[in-house]
Amino acid sequence: MSNMSIKTILYLFAGVFFLTGCKVGEKYKQPNLNTPDSFRSAWTTDEGDSSLSQIEWRNFFNDSNLITLIDSGLSHNYDIRIALKNIEIANRNLRINKLNYLPAVDANIATVNQQYRSKDFYGSASSKWYEQKGKKAPESMAKYQSQYATGLEFSWELDIWGKIGQEGDVLKASWLDTKEAKTAIQTKLIADIATGYFNLLMLDAQIEVAKRNLQLNDSTLRMIKLQFDAGEITALAIQQTESQRLVAASLIPDLEKEITIQENSLRMLVGDMPAAVNRNNTLNDSLINFDQDISLGSPLDIIRNRPDIKQAEYALVAANAQMNVAQIMRYPSISLSGVFGVNAMLAKNWFNIPGALLGGIAGGVTAPVFRNKKLKNQYEVAKIEREKVELDFQRRVMEAVGEVSNTIITVEKQKEQLNLAEERVSNSELAVKNASLLFKSGYATYLEVITAQSNALKSELDLVELKQRQLNACVTLYRSLGGGWR
């Protein structure tokens, strides 16, 4: 190629750069989320208090067995391990995008091209090849073309509109999304392990209540039988007392079944085969470091802390970049291509230097003119898709604020219920004691004793369940505020 041709191409590209060398598309800007200044709650704390979401999960829980389980889950849980693989894939895709700014180069190691044509073909045979061989070209299946080539070829699309950068923004958002997906899995895993562990402690406490109540029923039954033998009561009293005893006894195998299933579920959560789970504490112990002197933070903090909210925003960033890419596709594109190597008609001249040398460079500017409005439609659809993702982002923020507000009121009101439940248990225990004394003295019937014991069993089981629900509500509040991933 002559110097004049190369200069023409360079002038062409320089002119295009000066005339159109600008970035296309809208830069991402976080939409107005209309978050309130505070959550709907009577929970008030000083501004200087540390936020609940900022507490590291190891410091939030106060049970060594639970912390050991969570540690094992974070290392061996299959969802966590799959999420790490997704991060690795996204990281590779992000790194490779940076190389798109460079030209693509291919090496043609060896190309042999032999074409044959017969007399009715409109072209003539390769006369030079037959002259070299000292032969006359035949009328049928004459060698039409003979070519032996080796060289380098390159192609390069110049990113004058910022297309590669926008595609990089999509990949970066995808990479960040996978990281937040792993974080979301971690926070859910920690909450699930804690919930399962507290449920296991609740079942332990309930089976203790059932066994203790069974012993009480056994004692009552012996007393009823003595009075029956003395002729003071009928056989109906024995039958009803025995029925009450069987109610308590039937709870035990059912609770033992639930304990085994819960232990197996916890083991599978942490990536282990079904087995027993160690626990030394009870629901009466301080299992989490939680009190109402800790600040809840503001609704705006949710956007910075919650991985699912950040995922929604990264999806919006990606949609914004995709919209920009769709817009860039409507603009002219500039490309360079070239080849350098050797090319000969005869194998013996394949590497004949300089006779077989081949070189070329080409440049082009192409622009879509008429595509049946497909490119415009793709851009308009991308704009609508971006609007959809933005609405989803705003909806998720609203739902997160609502979730926190609901959990706060749950924690507050369940604390009141706990106080009432504890009073109820104390009252039912006193009723059992008094009913037994009155029955022995002849001032109460066996039905009053049975009723008192039934109420005591139910009130104790309800108290244990309420303690577990309160612990779970505290964990839910911790997670919904964005805690658990540090």
C-alpha cells in the first residue's frame, strides 16, 4: 500500500475523532428513593450509639456452640461455595473486558488453497502455475487457483463512543452483584443457622417441660388411685387423670422426632452429614448480645448495608449501561484491519523473500442507515427495561423499610407478651400447688387438679415457644437492617 493511501486512512480517522470523539449515553445517577428519616417505631436511642447493623456477627451471638456452627457453615455450605465460583467467573469476565480495547490478532500458520474449474466456468485456468510446470491446462478440472499463505492478520474496532466502557460497566455491575449475592447468602445462612439452633433449644426445653409434667401426672395418678382404693372417688377420676397423663407422655416421642430432624437440618445447613448438634445453653441464657440501647440507624443505612438492596442497585447500573450500549449501536463504527505475511502460487516460492511478501491495511467507517427501525426499537426497549429495574429498586427499598418497621414492632410487643407469659407460668404453677393441697384436704375435686396441670403444661410450652420467637425476631431485625455479613 502506498504512503498516500496510508495517509488517507489516517486523515479519515483523525477527522472522525475530532468530529465525533465523545462518549454517548447517560451517566448513572441514583434515583430518588423517598426514604423516611426514621423507622416507624417507639424505639428511640441516642445518635451516638452504634448501629445494630454494624455489629460483627461473632459479637452479636453469645453462644460458643452456635458460633462454631456458623463458622462451619460459612466454610462448607454448598450455596456459599457455589456463590464463590460465581464471583470467580464474574471476575474473569471483568478482566477480559479490558482487553477489548486492543486489536485482535490471528496467526495464519499455514494455508493451502487449491481450486479446480472446468471449461464452462467463466474464468481461465491458473496459467502461471501450468507454465511453471511446463504443462497445458486441461479443459476439465483445470487448476483455477493455487495459493500458499502464512502471516498475521489483525482487526480493531475503535471505541470512540465508549461502547467497551459501557459493556465494562455491565460486567462490573455483574461482578459486584455476584459479590453481594454471596453476602446475601451469608446473611441468610447465619440467620437460618441461628433460627434452627434456637428452635433446637426450644424443643429441648419443651421436652423437659413435658417430662416434668409427666412426672407430676404420675404423682397425681398415684394419689387418685389411693383415694379410689379408699372408696372416696369413682373410676372415672382414674380414667380422666390417665388421659391427662397420656397427653403429656405423647408429646415426648413427637418432640424427640422433631429434635432429630432439626439436628439433621442444621448439619446439612453447615455442609455436614446428619448427626447430633452440640449445645450446652438453654433459652434462659443470654444467647445474643441485644438490647434497646443500640441504635437502629436510619432507613438510608439500609441501602448501604443490605446486600439485596445493593444487588437491586447494581442491576439498575447494568440496565443503564445496557441502554447506553443500545444507543451506541445506532452510531457509526470505525474499524481497522490489516495483514502481513507471505503468499505464493507455488509451494517452492512460499517463503521466497521478498517475492512472496504480502502486506495490507484497510480502514472503514460504517453507519446503520435503514434497519427497519430495529436499532431504534432496541434502544427504546432498553430504556423501558431500565425504568422497570429502577421501579424494582425503589420497591425493594420500600419493602425493606417496611420489613424493618414490622420486625421492630414484633420485638417490642413480644417483649410485653414475654412478661405476661412469665406471670402466667408463675400463676399456673401456684394453681397446681394449691389444687393439689386442696384436693388432699377434700376442698377441691380431681377435675380441678387436672385442669390446673393442663393449664400449667400449656403455659410453660407457650412461654418456651415465645422465648424462641423473640430470639428469632431479634435475629430477623439484625439481618433486615443489613447485619451479619461483616
